[in-house]
Amino acid sequence: DAFCTKNLPLLLTTLENDDSDDTTLRANAVVALGDVAFRFPNTWEPYTAYLYKNLRDKSDRVKRHAMMVLTHLILNDMIKVKGQVCEVAALIISPDQTLAD
């Protein structure tokens, strides 16, 4: 838990500053962060908005991964939906049919 608390901000900052077109890192990081959120919910709670932010990523792949992770966390009561419900609702008009469904 101490390791997670110490290094999570560094990881999130690094991922936010990633400008590459390679979506593999961002997509896999979203899944890994979901695992962190599931294992350390109290440590992760201040960073919940980061997962929702990935719903606005330029890559549909990252958006799909973020939606699957958020769905898993919400259905297992690991995170609560607060003001971020509009991020999920915005995907209804996505040109990617798998996101819109």
C-alpha cells in the first residue's frame, strides 16, 4: 500500500504526458489501474477521475478499455458514480458502435 501511495502520482503523470500514437501502453495502463483500484480502493479513490478521463481519449481502444474497467469497478461497488456520469453518457453518440452500445 505504501508503494502504491508513493508511486501512483508518478505513474499517472507519466501516462498523462504520453503523446505517442501507440495506444497499447495507455490501454494496458487503464486495465492495470483498474486492478490497482480493485486492490487498493482507499488509495485509488482520489484518482478515480483519471479513469473517467480516459473515456475522452483520442483512441477508441483506450475508451473501450476504460469503459470495461469502470463497468467492472462500478458493478462490484469499488467506486461510486458521482458527477462523472456525463462522461459515460457522452459515449452514446460515439461513432464506434461498440462504445455506443
